[in-house]
Amino acid sequence: IFISMKTKYKFSCISCGKEYPAEPFLYLCPDCAKTNNDINPPHGILKTVYNYNDIKIKYNSGELFTALYENGFLNLLPIESLASLSPLRVGNTPLYKYGHLGSLKLNHNLYLKDDSQNPTFSYKDRASNLVSAYAKENSIDTIVAASTGNAGSSLAGICASQGQKAIIMAPASAPKAKLIQICMYGATLITVSGSYDDAFELSIKATRKYGWYNRNTAYNPFTIEGKKTAAFEIFYQMDHNLPDRIFVPVGDGVIISGLYKGFEDLKQLGIIKKIPVIVAVQSQGSDNMVNNLKSVSFKSRPSTTIADSIAVDVPRNFYMTRDYLLREKGEWITVTDQEILRASHLLAESTGIFSEPASVAAFAGYWKYHDLKKIEQDSNNAVLLTGSGLKDPQAVTGSITIPEPIKPEISALEKSGLIKLIKNTLQY
């Protein structure tokens, strides 16, 4: 079923409410962007709004979600054809259900959405895939992004699959594994002596000077559209039901806003009646989002955390995230780096899923809720795991011990004490 791109969607400024027709290279509301500076979150972020009435008219209301699912949710994406997307499998990641964590029996259901199984091993592939497809349909062959690593490696990998050029600007301090990924995909890597925020500003200046298409989180409204697709998948994978709570790691605020946007789309279409409680989880060492949610003026402090992918001094999607959290009665919590490391081990040892610190922050938030007895009995709780632990193995090396080698002899194995340790651990 075809809906004209001219009427399919429009943009709405979250700051002033002004609406704009769908057109290429529109990043921020031109009026609101005039007041932006480098030390505060930007005003003028654009929300993509679809013609929901057209969609409802096209489909039988009782079969609406099934029809949308079978069509790859094309009616809720700002592209003309699914063929424009990367040939790699992006999204449709597993949702695992648990009633136990190791030997601990839970009095509720835990669902883990494992987005490390995307092509470049992170949630960022959802946004990169859509931005790349939109660029392809508009004959754009060069895309730039600022990144601490994941968005950059994601864009680089997706562009490699699409025959597009990727230019990635990243802090020189970004994890080496992520920089290696970027280079292996053939992107142009530009390392910056400074923070993610410095790389972000440089990429904007380069976009204006050279005319490259910019994928930056929140700055490009379609990053939110790409990241919302996990909401559709969760609803489908839970047999058209919703979790009571969803724990999400937060840096710039695009993943959590994307999730809200996906559920908002379903609510606008009458498919769901309410949006689940979404919990924003930040590292205490980089809490510039949650620390300002109820502040009159934004105040930033330098980020110091092992969770590099959510280490952000100036959250680019602050205003949209704040609006969603306060309007939808969302919740928020911070976790320490020590809590993140403990959660990393618990998650890996109990489920076989190895997540990077920024990703496992969401699980640490869930576990903190559990310790505080804030998880209701028989409730359904989902955690978004957004990136593989192999993205940043260096972050956890200090919390593990690799044993010294022994001679390849049974006697040496007996003397090592490992047999006793194995018996105790596995409870033989």
C-alpha cells in the first residue's frame, strides 16, 4: 500500500511547535537553532510526525499492527522502499525471557533485548540503516558522524554494505576496538583531541562547509526514527503485549526518545492504549541528563565513567527526552561504575550475554531496582542491551584475573587447586 512521501510525514519542532514539510537536509528548526550554543543542549530538535489517519484508513483496524509488521513498518518510516535499506540484517534482535538469574529465582519476568546481534554489534545500526537508506533515495553518497565509537563503527559498516562513503569524527580516547572497526569498514576516521562534544561540533561545521549528509544523533531527526523500531519489535515479540518497565541506558537521549517515539506511534494508531514505564539509566559519572530534568537552567559537569558510549557532557536530545520522561511519568536512576562492573559479571555469568559497560548500565539499573525492592511481583521488566562487550573489553580487564599457565600434566592440574574450584563453582 503506497502513501505519497509528500503527505506521509512532516516535521514538528519540539521547542516551538512549528511544522515543516518533509525535505532533505533539514536538521533543526531554523528559528530555534539561532539561539543554540556549544555549552547547552540544542533547541529546535525535529520530531517526525506521520499521517496516522491515512494509515488507519488504509488498513482494517483489527489487523493494523499485523499489516504494518508484514510490511516492515514502511508506513512508519521516512523512506519510500524497504529495498533502500542495507542488505545486512538490522533489527529483529532476540528478546530473551528469564525467571532465574543463575541460582537466583526471580519473582517477576525479566526480558533482555540483545541488540549486540546487529551487524556491527550495537543498537546504533538501527539509526545508521535508516539514515543510509534515506541518503540512498536522495542520491547522497557521503555521510559524516561524530561518535565515541559505536555510532561511527555502525555508520561505517552500514555504508560499506551500501557502497557509500562514511566520515567518522571520534575522540582520540575512544576504545581502540571501536576505532579498529571503523577503519576495517573502510571509513575515513578523523580522531579529535578532545571530547565527544568537540567531535560533534566539528562534524557540524564540516557539514555546513562541505555539504556532507550528517548522521549525528538527534541532530538528524531520522536517528530517532531508526531507533524507535525496537518498540515495535518488543510489542510483537511479547505477543502484542507490553512490559511494565523498560530499562534503557542514556547518554544523548536518542535511544530512549526513539523507544518512546515508537510506542507513541502505536498509541496514535490506537494499537496500544498506554506507553510502558521507561526507566532512564545513567552512570553517576555522566548524569547530565537526569541531573537536569527538573532544573530551570542546564548545568553540565565533565563526564568520568567507564561507560564511554553514554559519557556525554551536553545531551543533544535533552529537551525531547525530558518532555517524554515527565509527560509519560517515566523514571530515572544512576549507577556507579562499580555497580556497572558487578552487573557486567552477573549478566555474563547468568545469561551468556557479554555487554559493554554503556549497555550493561541498563541492567545495572534494573538490578539496583531489584535490590531496592522496586520490582513488583509477577511484573514484566525489559532491559535494552545495546552493545557487545567485545566493543570495549579493556573496560573490564581490571575486574578479572587470567590465571598463570600450568604444565600440560594432570599432576600440575591437581596442584593448581583449579579442580576444587571447579567443583565448588559448578556444584558437582
